[in-house]
Amino acid sequence: MTHYGKIKSYDTGKGAGMITPDKGGDALPFNKSDLQQQAEVPKADQRYGYETSQVDGGKAQAINLQMEQGESDSSASQQS
């Protein structure tokens, strides 16, 4: 099941970040390897679709993150 949320933070050095679910609740961790477009660096407030997986004692983690269509182009089109 796909969930949606916005990037809360991303550390390029660690290759890890947090995403805040649209439905509320605690931010979920994710790793660069969980991004579908690994060439893209996620930025705060970008909206992503993701799935969840249970890791390390049942803690939820975001996996298979995919940027919402049009999200990467929206800032460029607003400036014109």
C-alpha cells in the first residue's frame, strides 16, 4: 500500500533522512538506497509516495520512495 508524506530532513553525508506521513504520526526514517530515483537528492517539503517495512524490533521504515510526478518541475515552472 502506498502512503504519502513530505521530506522532513535528509543528510547527504549519511545518505539517510526522515519523511513525515500526510496522515500524521511520527516521521519515518529512510535510506538513499530506498529511493527509486537515487540520482535525485530529496529536499525538505518535497512530497513522496512510499511503502513501509518493519525493521529492528518492529520499527517502521519508509521504503520504495518515489517523488510525486511534477514535483521536481514545479519550482522551475513557478519562477517563469
